[in-house]
Amino acid sequence: MRKIYLDRLQIAVDLLRDDYGRLLEAGFGNGMLFPTYNKLAQETYGIDIHGKEKEIAALFKGDFRYGSIYEIPFPDNHFDCVISLSVIEHLEDMDKALSEIGRVAQPDGDIIIGFPTDNLLIKLWFYYKKSPALKEHINGPKRILEKIRKHLEVREVKKLKLLGITFYTAIKCVKK
């Protein structure tokens, strides 16, 4: 499963270019992708609601801030890349979050959204690990895709598959 965890991040990274000015990760978690982001962008930013900005900033280069995906603390059209991985499946108001992501992204900026697929193997794994994800993943992939298509223009889709089963989807979009 650790390989699947890391491979899901890689399919999202594979959607990125290497010439961004400002890149934001909305929901940066443990910050582990910032060494990669720092190679792809002149300036890197992260927002999250977990309150660990100082700890993450001590480990990685970047501007880490407390902030909600529902009210991203940056001006309109500020980033030429916005990334949000494994966040949207937890959100009660996907419309508001996707509107905010679109608001801070530049008109031709890349928007990368990644989310797990809802399948029996994942459910069994979460059950075995006693993971809270079984209850915390309130949005399934079909609903997520509907909301993304409502707010953004999909440019590319990558899926992480193992034995023909999709485990994770990463989507590259732009504003409509």
C-alpha cells in the first residue's frame, strides 16, 4: 500500500510543468512534495487547516500558511498552478472549494486535483487499518468528477491502476 500511496502522488506530479512562477498546494499535509515543487516553481506556497505550518516550514522550503480551501488567503489570479491532492473527497462544500481554487488560479494556470477511487479493495484496506477514511471520505469519484466539470475545464486525466483496478485519479484542469 505504501507504493500505491507514493505512486498516487507521482501521477499528479507527472501532470505538472517545470516552469511555474507561483505554485500553491491547497491542503499541503506533511509537505512531502515541496522539494519537487521547488524544482518546478520560482515560488511555492501551501495552505492547510491542521496548524502545522511552522513544523513543515522547518523541514521544507516554501511559504506555509494556515488557510482554508473555502477562503484561500490570496488575491484573484495569483497562481499559475494550484494543486489539491486527497482533499476534495473530505469536503462538505465542493462547489465553494472549486470556486476558490479557480479564483486564485490564473486564467491559463494549471489546476491539479487528485482523489482516491471508491472500490472494494480500498474499503477493505481502510477497514483492516481501522482508518477513519471510511467515514471521512464523504464524496465519491463520480460526484467529484461532476463538480470538477461544473467549475473547471478538464484537460488531462491520469489514473493509478493495479491489476486493472483504479486506485487514484489525478486531473489537470484550467478555469472555464
